[in-house]
Amino acid sequence: MNDFTIDDLIHVYHCGGRSGLHDSFKSYQGPMKYTSFEPSADAFEKLKQEVISTTNIAFEVLPFALDK
């Protein structure tokens, strides 16, 4: 768990993010842009339906994986 807060915006990149917001960042209170990469079509559609963005977190999910 992250028990710290930074006033500046942080960027988190979650590869294979079918679980949504990673537990390590759920209690983080600072400003955050969270980008999740999920190539599975079913998991991607499920994540698109979830409302994960909060007052301090801007959540985005992309339907592809990082590759070579």
C-alpha cells in the first residue's frame, strides 16, 4: 500500500490491468492519472463499464498490450 501523497500529478501505467485499479493505489490521495492496458476484449469491455475515476484519479483503459 502507498501510505504517502505527492502534491504533483503522478502517472501510473498498469500492464494487464483486468483487475482495474491496483490495490497498491486504492488509498492514494494525491492527483493521479492511471492508464491500464488490457488486450482481452471481454476484460476491456468490463473495465470500460466500471466507474473508477474519482476526484483525484483519472482512470483510462486501453484495449491493447505493450509489445516489442
